[in-house]
Amino acid sequence: MVQFVKKFWQEEEGVTAIEYGLIAALIAVVIIGSVTFVGDNLNKVFKYIADKLAATTA
């Protein structure tokens, strides 16, 4: 039993997989946040342009 616990603590393959998973999750969160932020601002820009075009044609 003691040997199993020592071997378990020395095992690094699982730790590496977990680290890669956490990095991928962090990257996904950053991408989702960026797309949401840019999407909201882009919508405001298009609305501003549409309002200006409507004002000049009226």
C-alpha cells in the first residue's frame, strides 16, 4: 500500500493532462469573453452608422 501511494505521488502524466485541460479552459473563456465584447461593440458601431445614414437620407 505504501509503495502504491509513493508511486501515485511520483506520477506526473495525470498532472500534465490536468494542466493542459486547465489551459484549454482558460483559453476558451478568454475567447468567449473577447467575442462577446467585440460583438456588443460592433453592434453599437453598426447602429450608429445606420442612424447617421437614416438622418442624412431623411
